[in-house]
Amino acid sequence: MVKWFLSHLAIQQLTITTMKKILITGASGFVGSHLVEEALQRNLEVYAGIRKTSSREFLQDSRINFIELNFGDKDQMANLLKRKQFDYIIHNAGVVTAPKLADYWLVNRDYVKNFADAVIASGEMPEKFTFISSAAAYGPASEEDLTDFLKEEDVPNPINTYGKSKLEAERYLAQLPDFPYITIRPTGVYGPREKEIFVFFKLVNRNIEGYIGTRKQHLAFVYVKDLARVVLDATTSSFSQKSYFVSDGRYYAQWDLGKAAKRILNKKTLRFHVPIGLVRGVAWFMEQIGKGDGKYPTLNLEKVRILESVNWKCDIEPLKEDLNFQPQYDLEEGLEETLAWYRENGWL
Ligand SMILES: NC(=O)c1ccc[n+]([C@@H]2O[C@H](COP(=O)([O-])OP(=O)(O)OC[C@H]3O[C@@H](n4cnc5c(N)ncnc54)[C@H](OP(=O)(O)O)[C@@H]3O)[C@@H](O)[C@H]2O)c1
């Protein structure tokens, strides 16, 4: 009995001492909360990087440790990082839509630089620093040649401030000597808790199916659980100083979203197309009004540029080669789970 107890204790101690520590920033958000879940499943000691005001609605697991980082304060971060000695860091915090263009530069570029500088200043280099960038840092791919797709060796050509700010952050990390970064560039991410594409599903649920323009788009998506899996695979792998695009490897027309949602929700819809010229005109008008109070409107010319881009194909072969990435969900399968979640949680 005593022997059994001692060996049991030894195993427990071994588990405790070998548990690796991971910090995930932006943990309160859509992608971040799924990264936290994936990290917990892998028995990592998880630290959710949040701010005072962040919601903890999707961070209820009692194994989660919380840590407040101030990306504007390098010393505060360096001290914290020195104390905690993380094995892995996933820097996922970022702004996807911002009320001011300056916010993209501040959060998506300057805060990434500050955070990486703090990691170096702490003297505690993690095994990996994974940066969640976006396909928008490179794209879109060619509008004329629809066989074209985004790939690592392309010259990046971001068309909005969001993409430009992500690209500058990527470039900063890449030039830091011996910095163990991995850059992940997801395409459109969907799944439970997502709030932007959700607006479209909400309308479909009310029998309305609206599109901007009539030109067929070639869109790429990834289900958030596939993304979380491959981000953790990349983070814990031996690869570093590399960048990867992430999609489910398929391409979808914009109305494939509506088609799948209608089938799953069992809805018939009134389908309409708003002329792109009209949307552009409204966006321009909103921007002129916004200038008065220094705000950038939700519908703006940058957003229209993204909404009308037709080619978001990207290359996931490097992910397959290095990390054996095999997406487990296509759009139909992912949406089955997603829409079920929206319903179960009273969003639809
Ligand atoms: N969703 C997509 O389709 C998609 C596609 C490609 C790349 N990405 C990237 O994935 C990452 C997560 O995006 P998401 O869709 O999950 O967005 P989200 O739900 O809006 O989450 C953003 C997270 O970043 C945090 N954050 C924002 N500004 C911050 C600041 N100034 N200081 C500290 N934390 C801050 C937010 O914290 P609070 O909760 O406190 O606001 C939140 O936890 C972003 O870097 C985004 O660029 C997303």
C-alpha cells in the first residue's frame, strides 16, 4: 500500500513538473477562447492573457490561470514574463474591426512589437512565439487570374489598414535575431462564438439572404477548431521562423454560405444583391460624416474593398508538409456545429 502510494505520488509529481506553460493573449475573444480549450485538452498549464475589462464568459474552466498584460508597458510585461517563464506564447490579441484606423496600427503593429521586445528583455525566451496574423496581410490573390492563390513567396499586397498593420508586425518579428516566431495567417474563421459572419446567419434565420454585388467570389474559410488544433501543433512543433496560411483547403462562393445555412436552419429566403456601387457610395458618405467626430464608421471604404475582393485562395501545402495538417471540417460540417451552437445558446 505504502509502495503504491509513493509510486502514485511520484507519477503525480512528474506530471506537475513536466507540464508546460503556455500564455495565450486575446483569450477572451472568439479565436482565443478556442485556443485556450485546445491547450487545456493537451494538458498544458494555460495562462489566459486578458485585460481588466475582458469578458470571462468563455473562460470558465477552473484550470485556467489569468494574467493581465498591458501591451503599452514593456517593463510590466517583461517583469511578468520573467516571473512566469512560459514555454510557449501565442500572441492572438488583435483588432479585427476598429472605430479608428489608428487602432489597427497601435494594437496590431505597435503592441506586437512591444510584446516581442518585452519577451527579449525578460531574458526568458519561450520555445515558441506564435503570432496570429491574417491572410489579409498578403492578399487578396489575383482578381484577373482566378487560378492564382496566396503563397509565402508572393510579394504581399494588403489592401486595408488591418492587413497592412499585420504585415508590419510580421516583418518586425521576422527580423529579430534568433527569435523563435511562427506566423499564422488564417483566412475567414467561423465557428461557435463568432460575431461577424453570425450577422449573415441571423438574417438567413429571418428568411433574408443578402449579398453585396453579383460577381462570384472565391472565398476561403477555416473552422475555428481546425485552426486551434493547427496553431497548437505549430506552437509545440520543432519548426520556427516560418509562416503559414490556414484554410480548410477548399474554396467557396459567397452564396455557398447561404446555401448551407438555409439547409441546416431549414429556411427559405428572399435573396437580394445590393449593387456594389451603392454600397461604396454609402460607405464614402459614412466616412465623410465620421470625419467630423474623428470616428471611423462600421461600413467604410476599407471594408467594402475587402467585401468585393474575389480571390482569397491560399496555399496550405506547407502546413500539410510540416505539420500533417488535415482539416477535419469542411464548410457544411463546420456550419452544422456552429449553427447548432448558436441555437443552443440562444443566439438564433
Ligand atoms: N476572426 C477571423 O476571421 C480572423 C481571421 C484572421 C485572423 N484573425 C486574427 O485572430 C485574432 C483573434 O481574432 P478574433 O476574431 O478572435 O477577434 P475577437 O473575438 O475580437 O478577439 C480579440 C481579442 O483581442 C483582445 N484585444 C483587442 N484589443 C486589445 C488590446 N488593446 N489589449 C489587449 N487585448 C486586446 C480582445 O480582448 P477584449 O475581450 O478585452 O476586447 C480579445 O480577447 C486577431 O489577431 C485577428 O486579427 C481573425
